[in-house]
Amino acid sequence: MSVKKFIESVKESLGLDEFKKSSKKKAIKKLLKKLREKQNKLTNSLDKKLEKKVIKEKKEELHIITIQIKKGEKILEELSSESK
């Protein structure tokens, strides 16, 4: 048995690959939580009366955060489907 095959068999038997996936999932979930909190704060701040320039900046930031949330959810879904 070659060294690579031995290492792969040990990783598989110990379930080390699953550990990496679960830690990635946790990290992504934390990031998504922070992004959603930021999204809520921006949405609430848009309700206040502000200058047009400030409103435009906040809308752009909100748009970027929304895109990042979608990307994060997609990655999380891919990780979940791989583990099944």
C-alpha cells in the first residue's frame, strides 16, 4: 500500500473530511448571520430621512450585502448536499 492510499484510508476511517466540511459550514453560517444583521440595520436606516447621497450609498451597500448572502447560501447548500 502506498503512502497516499494509507493516508486517504486513515482520513476516511477517522472522518477527518467531515470535520473540515462542518467547520466550513459553521464559518459560513456565522458570516451569513453577520451579513443579515448588517442588512437589517441598513434597511432600518433607510427608513429614516437622509440626504440623497447617503441613501444612494446605503442602497448600494445593501445590494452588495444581498448578493453576498445569496452566494453564502448557495455555498452552504452545496456543502450540505456533498455531505449527504
